[in-house]
Amino acid sequence: MKILSDFGKGLDTLSSEIQAVPSWVYLAAVILILCCLVFYGLVIPRLHIPSEKKIFWRRGCVWGLTVIYMVCVLLITILTRESSELYRMNLMPLNGFRDFDHINRELIRDGANLLLFVPLGIGFAWQHGKKRIFLHSLGFCFGFSLAVELFQLGGKFGTFDVDDLIFNTLGGLLGAALVWIWRKAFRKKKAYLIAVRVALVFLLILVVGAGGAFGAYHYLRTSGAEKLQGNVSTVALSMESREEGTIPVNRDTDLIYHNGKAYRFNDEMITLLFMGIDQRSEEVEQILGISGESGQADTIFLVAMNPLNDKIKVIAVSRDTMTEIPIFDARGNYLGEEKNHLGLAYAFGDGREKSCQYMVDAVSQLFYGIPINGYAAFNMSAIATINDAVGGVTVTVPEDLSSVDPLLTKGATVTLKGNSAFYFAKWRNTAIHDSNTLRMNRQKIYLENFFKQAVKAVQKDYTLPATLYQELSRQMVTDISLDKAVYLSTEALNMTFGGEDLIALKGAAVQGCVYDEYKVDDDALYELILDVFYIEQEVKK
């Protein structure tokens, strides 16, 4: 799993660096490359000029391709580095391999540096003559790599790293070696040379395939990142300062002041709403023309992913939370908003996208209009499927549930399988006051242990998330498309999540006229929003 995680982080870093260069630069590079290839393969062979001239012009085309690639490497190096105040150098060869905790990351980084210069070595060697091809390629690739490193050092854009020089130069030599082998293989028709040709063609196909796969990944990642910047909630952000006495006269209107401190909303935050839906059917049903019969959101979790500190926080919200939700009559006519149980907002929709939208807006309004970037609603019956997919989850039962499952006796440590997991996470005794809080406590226990077991399961089969996504497609409704999922997964690889990051919304349960009601502690909610979704700012007095 660590290797997979480090590899994913490496791809994420590479994709981020490529993304830093404006798209018009790549468009211009592609146009120039196509022009060079067309001129090399179609125009020059048809020119009525001596062979020496054709060779000269073809070499010019290859040089053009090489220079274009060099410019792209320089731009990526320049635009993805932030200038610092210090000159940074590493003159100890292979120093990174001495840290065994980061050896996978070092291998990926050095491997990327090697592969980065392979096309450069191919381009230089392709236009080169037969004599001293390796010596000249060595000098060319080393010289260009040295220029890049000196530029990073002089401009304080990065670290002058001797390892980069080593692996860049080795990559260039590898490219030159491939050109030399190619020429040798196609010179004579011998059995072993034919085998070499087949191997080279297979390698070329493999490289093109890998490049295409990375290109698809990069497109999905960047597309997902762009789409997730949108807010699916229709509620406006309404956080306001609560201590007027601490607000400066000439204050920044984007800041919130509280307890003598200033806060700014974290625009980098990715917020997702996950809902467990209680319906009679195992599938998430769509009920047309009937309002209030589309099931209820039994389980509500707000997931906040913060790229600035690489933390994931999960906020558990009680379904009995009393807040403003939209109300409709039996025919679906809008009657206005009234204070009611949060989980009922789902019921007044169509059991699918409209129900999810009502929940998104209701939760956003409860949290003072914080933006929500995506949602997913699962039928509660999916718990058993997900649980068994990771091999079962071991928990210590905090209360007696033997009336629904003989295995779930108080204090017993059991590995939940099938319906046992379903009952542990979903069941509650409605005859007991505040039974939903007891259920939420069990869900917290379950989630903490689930994440640990999920990590072990993915270590054995890293295709498990994709497989589960397919299996659960009929049991969920989500606006998290494939490109969003790719971006979220790569971001999650860089983030941490612990038991302290699973937070229950504070409040008090009271007995309503018919059902339990959960009154949120507004001061605690306000503090929680500032802590999770805002960044403290220094303000000049």
C-alpha cells in the first residue's frame, strides 16, 4: 500500500507540475511538433534536392523537436517552483536513499528524472552521426541538466541536486542507447536482430500506452479539480462576525472576527455530503409525483478535505437535527420552509437527485451557507456489501443489540459480517429517548475501525475501490463523476485521518411532540465552522 500511495503521490505531483504550465503553451508545442513531423515524414522525401540536403533538413526537424521539448522542460521547471529566500543544494549522491521511510518516494522521483531525459537523449542521438554518439549525448544531456539545476539555484526556484544531474544524464544516455540499438537492429536481417526489432516495437507500444494512460489520468484529474470548485448548494455563505467590539474600522469585508481573532474562508476546502438512506427497497428508488415518501437520510456525514494542512475531517450530523427544510404537499407543491428534522429533507424529493439537492441545501443552511462541492447518497443496505468487501470490521459492542443479532451483546468484541454490520450501524430502539445519538456513537466506532480495515484490504487488492463503485452503482446516487473521483482519490493520498478527526455536531436531544428532536449548540457549531472551514489571519492593528 505504501508503494501504491507513493506512486500515486508521484503521479499527482507530476500532474500538478504539468498543470502549472498554461494550456496554450502545450497547444503551441503540439502544433509545432506536428509541423516538424509532417515536414520530416511527408514534405522532405518529396523534395527534388540532393540526399545530403534531405539529411540536413531532417536533422533540422529533429533538432526542432528536441528544442521544443527542452523549452517545455524549462517552463515546467520554472512555473512549478516557488522562489525562496535561501540557496538550497544537495551535493551528496543518492542521499535520499538513506531515509528508508521515503525510499519509495525517492525511487519514484529519481525514476521520473531519468525518464524525463530519455526523449531528450533520443532526439539528440537521432540527428547525430555514428561516431562518438554516446560521448556527445553524455555531454549534451549533462550540460542541459546542469543548466537547469544552476538556473534553479541562481533563481532560488528549487534545490541544486546532484542526484538530478546523475539520473537526468543516465536518462539521456538511455535514449541514445535506444537509438543506437534501433539502428543496429534494422541494418541486417538476422534472427536475433529481428527479435530485437520486435522488442523495440513492443517497448514503443508500451511507452505510447503508458503515455496515453497518464494523459487520460491527467485530463481526468484536472477536469475533476475544476468541476469540484463549483458549489452544488444554492445557499449563500452567511457567516458573520459575532463580536463587534473587536472589528477594526477599516476592516476587510471577507474576514470574520471572533474572540479577538480574524478568519478568512478557506477557498481550497473540498466539502462533500454523504448520506445513508433508509428505504424499503435495497436500491435507491425514484418515486415520481409523491412527496414525503422517498425515504429519509438516516446517516449524515459532512466530509471536509483540506489541501492546505493535508487533513480530512468528518462531521457527523444527527438526522433529528432541527433546522429549516423545504416542505411540499403530497402533489409536490412547494409550501415554504419550516423547522423540522433534517433527515426529512430527503423525503420531499424524488428519491434521487432532487432529494439529494434538498439535503445539500438544508445542511449548507445549517452550517451558515458553507459551500458543498459534491454529494453521494447510499442505501443503508449497502453497509453489508462494503463491510464484507474489506473482510469484515472488528468492533467492541457498546450496548446490547442481541434482540436483533445474538452476536451483538454488550462488551463483546466481534468481527462484523453481512447483516451484523448493517444492524450495528443502522438499528436503533425508537422506544428509547435519544436513540439516534446512541446509534451515532456506534457509527463512530464502526467508521474508526472500518478505515483501518479498509487500508489492509486495499493493500491486498488496490482495485477494490473501483470494484465497489461498480457494485454499488444501483444503491447510490451521486454527482461525483469519474473525473471528480480521480481527483479526490489523488488528493486523499496526501491527507491523514484519525479518530480525533471524526467530530459529532454538539447539541442536546429533547423529546418533541411525537419524535426525538436534536437542538444544535449554535455557539459550538459556529466555533466548529471557524475551526474546520476558516483560516486564522494576521491583522494589522
